[in-house]
Amino acid sequence: MTLKVDSELCVGCGLCVGSYAGAFEFDEEGKAKVVGDLDETTAEEAIASCPAGAISK
Ligand code: SF4
């Protein structure tokens, strides 16, 4: 599953980048960006774990 990050909501905490390194990286503004896919279960975890609610399907 390919997720989306709303850069307006992302606070750059790094949780998704640290936890799902193949799927998220920081962009040049220190916000997360999507760089890979996650399986369904892991994607749901990533969505639920973002403190800013910035990750969505
Ligand atoms: S977990 Fe959420 S707020 Fe933190 S870097 Fe990822 S998208 Fe941004």
C-alpha cells in the first residue's frame, strides 16, 4: 500500500522515518515523505502511530 503524508500536518517528529525506513524519508524541509510501500497491516500501524495524524491512505 502506498501512503500519503500531509506536509501541512507533519511536525517532523521522525517516528515514521525511524520505524519504517523503507517507506518514509525526510524531505528538504524536515517533513516526512513517502518513498516506498508498506503491507496493509504495517500501513495501518504507521497511520495510527503518527502523532500529528499526517499519514493517510
Ligand atoms: S510520524 Fe507523522 S508527524 Fe512524525 S515525521 Fe512521520 S508523518 Fe511527520
